[in-house]
Amino acid sequence: MPNKCSYCQEVRPAGGTKTLVLNDGELWIEFCPPCGDGSTITNAETGESLTVKQLYDRSAVGKRH
């Protein structure tokens, strides 16, 4: 089954996207490599901005893959 990026809406081959899960599972963001490197998310409490890929890499899921 193909994967679809939440940002660019591009359909990728199976395994072509990754999923970042935030807020204890309330928010799931599926992203492709270009969008993961180019899209940022800002923490409302700290003001820290990171790319989606940086957040994914910091997450427990990212560390297991």
C-alpha cells in the first residue's frame, strides 16, 4: 500500500514515508524525506523550532528504526 505525505500530499511507494507521533498519540504526521527536512514544528511552550525529521529522530520511534 502506498504512503501519502501529510505536507505535499504526494503518494510515495510503500515505506517511502515515516510517521511522527506527537502529543501522546493524538497527532500523527506522515512525511516524505523532502518535507521532513523542510517543514518545521515549533514547541508552543519553549519556542524551540525543529524540522519534522529532527523531531522524528529524537523520538523513541525514530531511535528504534
